[in-house]
Amino acid sequence: MVATSDIVIEVRDLDFYYGDIKALRGVSLNIKRNQVTALIGPSGCGKSTFLRLLNRMNDLIPGTRVEGQVMFEGQNLYDEDVNPVDIRRRIGMVFQKPNPFPKSIFNNVAYGPRLTGIKDKKKLDELVVRSLKQAAIWEEVKNSLDKSALSLSGGQQQRLCIARALAMAPEVLLMDEPTSALDPIATSRIEELVEVLKKDYTVVIVTHNMQQAARVSDDTAFFYMGEMVEMGNTERLFTKPEKQQTEHYITGRFG
Amino acid sequence: MTGAASRRYRMMTERVAFGIIRLLAGLVVITLGGIVLFLIYQGARAVNWSFLTEAPRDAMTKGGIFPAIIGTFYLTIGSSLIALPLGVASAIYLSEYAREGWLLKLIRLGIQNWAGVPSVVFGLYGLALFVVFLGFGVSILAGSLTLGFLILPTVIGASEEAFRQVPSTFREASLALGATKFQTICRVVLPSALPGVLTGSILGIGRAAGETAPIMFTAATFYTKHLPTSPLDQVMALPYHIYVLATSGTHIDQTRPLQYGTVLVLISLVLGINIFAIIIRTRMRRKKTW
Amino acid sequence: MTLTMGEGDVQMSTLSAGGNHASESTTRGVELKVQEGISKYFFLAAASTSLLVMALIMIFLFREGLAIFGKVNAVSFFFGKAWYPTYDPPEFGILALIVGSVSVTLFSSLVAIPLGVGTALYLSVLAGPTVREYVKAAVELLASLPSVVLGFLGMVVIAPTMQELLDIPTGLNIVSASIVLAIMAIPTITSISEDALYAVPRDNLEASYALGATRWETMSRILVPGALSGIGTAVILGMSRAMGETMVVLMVAGGAAQIPSSLFDSVRPMPASIAAEMGEAPFGGEHYHALFAIGIVLFLMTLVFNLVATYISTRFQQKGASTL
């Protein structure tokens, strides 16, 4: 049993609808502090949808509806008086495809801090450098901060996007298949980075790649057909799955 | 028919058909090119420095067209001041805030058809609303409003198109960083869409500069000695000046060079504005990498 | 399965997590919320203003125009052949004006369609890429030529030339107005048709070539049918433009309010009548209202053209590989 204070996000009986279609059914799980939690499952199982519910990105899709609770540090994210903008500042996100803005490297990372009203050049410089270092891309870009972010390679762009998210000093970092568009070398760099990041952040990562889940995560949750089938310690889940569906999936019988 | 004969027949048909198409295209290119060259040739003989900087003299049979240039300048600027802010802001609402649905479709349809309303109808509208009902009289203000609303649908349409082409991943990335919608629009969407917005707006401005019918009853005057001093003054304008000199002067043939000169100035202005828009579009397209 | 839990070789500066910027100042949060609310209503207000303007056009046009039907009955307005607005008593029959508009629109499209579509075909099938790029840009540029310039050209070049060559009483007639209107409509027709031809999926053309079809056969059986809705839209928009064009018909059509008996007769299309007479019509008088009523007719006729064009282009949208 984990002490309550170690749980950053507690999801209770979460249902999610796209119009009339129920995309998630009764999902309940806990995300632990300073750990990497992986969400796995076949495509269309609802793992990405679930991830986007954790920082209310699904608010942006018209015609969707949420039932249930997502408790973040003791507060339900879906309470009426919660502003999604505040939530997204505290829970950062990295997307499937690297999506830097068509701005310079510096301005990409400084984008978030500027939103919060930081104008002081020195403070911005410091934040940008710190974030780029944290995202392990500083050495590659330190001489070209004024260059367009779009001139970077795919893997570099993704680490830049991570730096951009880190510049907000989020409490949780959500990663939606962050390596699916990258080559193996770029992928391994991101994976190494995730390992390091968990010292300071709580990371939730969606992946379609079971090896990746096994390599980087502490806990793993298996989703299937809109339900969370099984969750537990990653090593345990991959070696001794309790549910048959989980076993079928990790042994490659479907998906 | 033998195979060879059939083949020959098919090739012959093709040759004749393509010959006709080439002929048609050649005719169009020669006509359009000829018109421009003819106007430049005729106009260049009339245009000189004093033509551009002096007022008309001797019952408009001599002198220059300076007041008309100034008038067109004011009307163009005035209509841009109305159409650009209103058009871009409207487009932002339609593309970033409005919910997709039948109402939005209807509004888009309305805007699209509004752009096809004949310009003389705008002249009537401007006369009824601005000149008479709101009491602005025949003035720069009334003319600018009329022209502004004439090009408003062009500006809205082009801007909305440009906003919709901004990848949604840019918006997502910004919102995921905790930006508000307004911050996202100002810092990501608008800068990314700027080339498209500019191109559409400039094309609209080019149209405003060359229109005659909407300003005939709302802004333009046959002749005035004075340059305008207030937005409620009437003005001379290049397109109207051409019309007046060519149709209602007493010395139509005598003033022919003045007419050609004015035509050259007007088409240089309008085509210049349009070329500018095209250059912006091509340059920005080359830079665009998403 | 093993788990790699060790440290990566990632370079890392020391940093403590947290330090949330947003929570540093709650006043800024409130500020942003207010800004967000205000901005939304600002944009909404702008969009509403635009729509209001659009509505006002119709309201004022109809308010001023429908007033004429209190004085003149609708049948004699639409079907009366006599347009004598300044006589005593005045006569307001606009049939001749409608016929004038229809005749120049139809005749100009007879000229403009083959030339405009032919040029589009040339550009999309026969021209090399360089020629295509430059000619298309030039044609689009010429679409922006002010109509008063073309009207001027028709007046000083086309009409006198025609008068002399054919030895007719006036060169300001249906034919010369139509030629100038056609010159004006061709760039529109060419540009939109070319876009439509370009949008026909290349796979379809290749399939046709692979079956041994010649270029002409492929063009006439695959390319043109595939682009037909786009070409149709182009033609209708070109006609709509010709119908609503003012300066050309004002300067070149001759201005006689009569029902023409030959193509070399002068006519007075509706826009010409409005533009020529509005300056003299006293505000609020019958003539003034009659001109607005002509505006309504013109507005509705071009609206029908535009709606048909929109309908065609959405209803028969080309289905490319992406929809399969």
C-alpha cells in the first residue's frame, strides 16, 4: 500500500464520451510521485484519450463529455471552478509528433514562461538554458539558439518540445507516444532522458511499444477496448500478468 | 477501318484539337498582353512629373491629376482601416471560436456570396446608409466605408482560410503549455497565418483602389480645386477621373492624352499592389516548412 | 524481461522541481481570465458587426427599393417596355434594361467560355511548367485590372474600330460591350478552370494513358469530365461578374433603353442605368426608389448565379484518391 501523499493523480470511475460513443469505461488508477507510469494497449484502446484527460486537452474537442473524477493533488480537475489553463501549466505535455512552433529555438522554450508574464531577459535566458540542459539538447543547440526550431532533426525537435514543456516547471509530464515518429537512436536518447526526468518529475507515458514500456517505466497500465484491464509494477505485469487479456497482449497474440 | 488508319485518324484528331486550343490560348495571351502594352505605350507619353504633381487646369483640359491621386490614396487607406481590423477580427472569431455547425456554414455561405454582390449595389447601399441616413454626405468617410465593406468579405475569406491552414498541433502545443486561447491566437496562430492574411488583404485593397461604381455617389467629385482637409470632404479619384474625362468632358478628344495618362497611373497602382501581394505570397510559401 | 533502471548518460544540471510560475501570482491568473473573456467578446463583436453590415446591405436595398411598388405595380415595373424616369408622367418599365443585361451577359459568355476554358486547357495540358507558372500569374494579375480601364479601352479603341469596319451607326452596342466584358471575365474563368483541371487526380490520367489512350482522348474523356464541376463554377462566376459589372456597360453598351433587335443595337443594362441616373435622381423620389428596385433585381440575379456556383462546387466536389 502506498501512502496517499505519494499519489499525485488519482483517477476514480472515469467515463468519457465522444458524442454518443463511450470511449472510456470506469477507469480508476493512481499515478505515483516521481515515477514513470506507462500506458499500453492496442491502438484505439483509449490510452491516448485517457492521457489527454489528465490535463483537460480533450476539452478542446467539441461534443465530448467526462464523468467521474481526476484528483490532482487532492483537487478534482473536472470541478467547475477549475480553469484548464492553470492545470495545463502544472501538467505539461509532449505530443506524438514533434510540434515546435515556427519560431527560433530560444523562443520556443521561452514561449511558456513568457505566457506567465516573465519578461526579464536574464531570467528567461536562465530558464531556457536550464530547460535545454534538462532535456539533454543543450550541447547540440547552444550555438544556434536563434535558428529556427524547424531546422532541427526530428529527434532534436522532440527533445526541444520536452525542454519547452519543462520550462514551465510542471509537476507532471504527460508524454503521448513521444518516440513514435523517431528513429531508434533518437528514441533511445529520449528514453534515457525519461529515466533522468523522473528524479524531478512525475511522468506518464503512452506507448505502443511494449519494450519501451518495460525499459522506462516503474508502473504499467494495460488498456483494452476503453477499459483499464490491469495495472501494476512493470516488471510484475510483464512477467506475471494477472489477466488473460494482458497476457495475450504482451505475448503478442493481438494488437 | 484498319489499325493503322484508325491510329492515323486518332492522331489527326488530336493534332486538330490541340491546334485549336493553342490558337485560343494564343489569342487570349496576345489580347491581354496587347492591352497592357498599348496602355503603357499610350500612357507613358502623357505621364511626367508635373502630370503627377499638379492640379488640372483650363477646365480640366490641361495640367495634372495630383488631387485625384491624393483622393484615391485617402479612399484606399480609409477602406483598409475599416476592412482590415474588422475582417481579421471576424475571421479569428469564425475560425477559432465559433462552433462548426449549420449556422457557421450559413455564415460562410453568406460571406462567400457577399463577395459576389455587384459593386454598383454597394454604391446604392453606401448612398442610402452613409450619405443619406447617417448624414455623412458625399465624402471620403462615406466612400471609405462603402469600399471597406465591399472588400470586407474578401479579407474575411482569405484570413479565415489562412487561419485554418495553421496546423492544429501548434494550437495544441501552446494550450498544453497553459496558454489561454487569446495568448495562443496572438502568439502562435496570427504570426503563422500572417502571410495568407496579408496576401488576401492586399488583394482586397487593390480592388478598392480601382473601383469606380461604389464611389460615384458616395465620395467622388468631378472637380475640386482644394485638397481634402477633413474626412467629410469630397475628393477626386483616379477611376472616376478617367470616367469623367472620357465621357462627359466638352473636349473629349483633346484630353485623350490626359485620359491615357490617368489610366497608366491607375493600373500601375492597382497592378503594383497586386504584384506586391503575389511576391509576399511566394516568398512566404518558400519559407513555410510545415 | 529486464528493466533498465540505471542512470542514462544524459547531461543534467541540478534543479529542483516545482516553482510553479502560475501560482507565483494569482492576480496575473485573474488578469488572464478577464482578458480571455474580453477577447472572446471582442472577436464576437467584430464578427457580429460584419454580419450586421451584410444584413444592412439587404435591409437598405430592400427598404429603398420596395417603396417603388407603392407607386407602380409590379407587373408594369418588370414587364413595361418603356423606361422614361424623368418624363411627366414618368414610366418605370425595366424590361428593356433586363433584356440589355441578359443579352450582354449571354453574348459575352459565348466569347469568354471557349477562350477562357481553352486557355485553361492549354495551361494544364500543353504548356511547360515555366510557361504555365508565368502565364497563370499574369492572367490572375489581369483579373484585377480596374473595370473603368477596360471600359475606357472599349470606348476609345474597340467601339470606333468596329463602327468604321462594319460601317454601322454606333460602335457602342451589344457586341463591343460583350467583347470587353469577355476580356474581363476570361481571367476569372481561366484561373478557376485551371485549378479544377489541376485537381483531377494524376492516377486517373495515368490509368488512361496506360490503356493506350492518346493525350487528346485522355483530356476529353478523363480530364475535362473530372474537372467539369470546377469549370462550371468558373463559367457561372464569370457570367455573374459580367452581369453585375457597371463601368464597362456604362461606357460601352451605348445606353439606349430599348429592346434590341440586332446585336449591333445599343442597350442600357441595369447597372448602367443605376450608375448613370443615380446622380440626378432626387433623394427619396420615385426615380430614386426605382433605381434601388433595379438594384434589388440585380442583387437577386447575381445571388442566384453565385448560389448555383457554390452549389455546383460543393455538390460535385471532385473525389480524389483520398476519399477512396
